Amino acid sequence: MRRLFLVTFAALVVVFPCMEVLCQQTDAVERVSGTGKSIIVQASGSEHKYDFEDDLQLYEIGETKLLFQRRIENSLYLLVHVKGSTTGGGNGYCGAGEEEYLIWLDLDVRNWDEDDYKVELIASCAVNIESVNSESYEIEKGKLTSEYADGRDNVKKTLVYDSAKPEKGWVIHQQPVTPANRYR
């Protein structure tokens, strides 16, 4: 029985060499970095710069971390965690504070154009957003979850990103903050 399965699977691969699961390739992004309020993606020996001046409320990007990358046909989906100083340092309110964002990018690998993007502030000194957990996000079995209390709207948000379905971006669920659920 096992031998028949292997032969049948091998025949399917020959007849249908590009089944959906097999065609979802990962492109090798070599490095993601930040400068000012832009993200620089290094791939295929070239640098591609994406500006988030209007989306990031921080002094400048200090740290970037590529969390997921997945290519499906001509789209490359990236999920990037970005941290930066609230004010650029110094004393006073949020002088040493940080802002944290998740950025989802849909890039066209034929010309490296940005087809779509999303930006979500998940921790902030400046506008009172704090993680519900000790870390600002958790990754388990290809899914990222970030839970945070947003003082602007007095809501608890749960952001979920599924790396198996990167074209969907993320989903955010929210509920009113109460003393009972603020840190759960």
C-alpha cells in the first residue's frame, strides 16, 4: 500500500508539477533594515526602499525583524516587526519610550512595487498602547498573535496573522477593556 501511494504521488508531481502547495515558494529576502521611517528590503542582490513617513509615529526606526516571508506566484508577502524611539531620547515624558509596529507588505517581485501594505501600532508610550503579555507578540505553528490594550479607544485588541494565508494580511478582533480583561 505504501509503495502504491509513493508511486501515485510521484506520478501526480510529474503530471501536475505545480500543485498549489508546491508552488508557494519562499523568496530569499537577505535582510530587512530601517532608516528614518523607511524599510529597506535586500533581496536578489538589490535594495528596495519602502517609505512609511505618514504611517509611523516614532522618531526613527531603530530595530527591524523579518518575522515571515512567503512568495505566491508574483507576490512576496512580508511581515516585519519595527521598533523605534518615541522622541529620539532625552528626558521627560516618553524620553526613553519606544513605539512598536507590525508592517505587512505585499510586493510584486517582477518590479518590486508595493502592491499593498498594512501598519499596526502594537505598543506605544506616546499614545498609551501596552502589550497584554510580557512580549508584544507570540509565534506558534506559523501564526503570530499580538494582544494589546489600546488606551485611545479603551479596547483590547488581538491581532492574528496566519503565515499559511499571507495574502489575507491579518485580522484584528477587539473588545472593550474592563478591569477583568485588561491583562488577560
